[in-house]
Amino acid sequence: YPQYPNGVTSASWIGSSSYHSLQLKSERRFSRGLSYLASFTFSKLINTGENGYRDPLNNRDLDRGISLDSSPYRFTFAPVYELPFGRGRQFNIQNRALDAVVGGWEMTAITTIQAGFPINPGNSIDTCVCGSAVYPNVNGDPNLPKGDRTVNRWFNTTAFSSPAQWTIGNAGRGLVWGPGLKNLDFTVSKFFYFNDRFRLQFRTEAYNITNTPYFANPNVTFGAGTFGRITGVSNSARQMQMALKLYF
């Protein structure tokens, strides 16, 4: 609006959101040395106004899209299993030396598998003078097949272009899908019984035991030097620790 030297500011309650999900849960209470809790969520969150508007007076639906907090699915599985050998278990071991070696072992794990989050493409030049909602133009689906994605080319960068000056980009929100998460934490523990009053627990814990990287989101700002590339990770490499705990 060049006829207004100081621009125009419009403030109103014009946002909206819609959330739908399928949530499944399976649980086994502790029986015969085994328990577990598994859950799966399939969901989609769509909203308007989360990241501002390109054209708030004429077409606010240009910025209606998948929320940046909306992962399509998440699965977790947490089992606990006591091996049936040892003192007080299914196969009781009377020999204290043998029990010290093979008895009293327990294994636990936490598995997490989650899809990536949507990412808003951006433009390095604010061609529309929109402030917070600066988008490039897009031609087609920029997402590559999973087998073609690499950290140096996570999506099809040639699908984007910069709009002309004083015009808004046509790229929708949440067009690019970020990397997903696969993580397994694992614990092995064992009790050593001295008498009815004292017992010692040995624990070995491994976080991200498969050493699987959880890549950070790629750079989605058109015109940036690292556009389309992933330059970091969001998790730590495999970590292991051991501990002793005395119960009395």
C-alpha cells in the first residue's frame, strides 16, 4: 500500500486450528516376568495464523497448512523382561555361585519411531514485505523419494524460485518433510543377593544403542548457501554407562 507512507497494520482474531488423530495403546501387566507398554499415534494438525499471513486482508487461507508441530505418526514400545533363572523365579537356582552368574538378570528397552515434522520453506529476500510470512514460489512437490534423500540434497531444490519484487510466493506451509527419528535405549541389570536384608544391583545402560543419527532439519531458505542441505544432528551419539546400587 504505497499510498500509506507508514504502511497498514491489521490485528484481529483470525486464526484457527483443527486436530484429528488415531491413538492406539497395548499394555501387558507384569506376568511371567514380562510386561510392556506400546502406543501408536497417527495424527494431523492443520492451522491458520501460526506463522503470520502473506495476504491477511484478501486471502488468509494462503497460510492455512500443516502445523510445524504435527508429526504424522509416532510409535513407542517399552518392554520389561525378567529372565526366568535365579532366586525366586521360575527356575530357582540354589547354588549361590551359579546364581551369581546366570540368575537375576532383567532387560528393559524403550523404542521410539517417529516421522519427521513439516517445515515451512522460506525466501532470503522479503519480496512481498510480509515480515514473518516470507515464502518462495514452488513448482510441484519438492519432496524426494526416501531412497534419494541425502544430507546434501534432502529435497528437490530446483522446485523453488524467488517471486518477483512486491509479490508473494505461492509455496504452501509445511511443504518439506524433515528427517524422522529412530531410537533404541536398552538396559541390562542383575541383582546379587547377600541375605534377606542386603542386595546389590548392577546396571548397564545404553542410550541410542544403534548409534542412529537423528538429523536436524535441512535449510529451507531459498537463496541460502546451504539450501536443501542438512548440517547437523539433533541427538547424541551412542552413550553407555554402568552403575552399582545397594539395597538394604
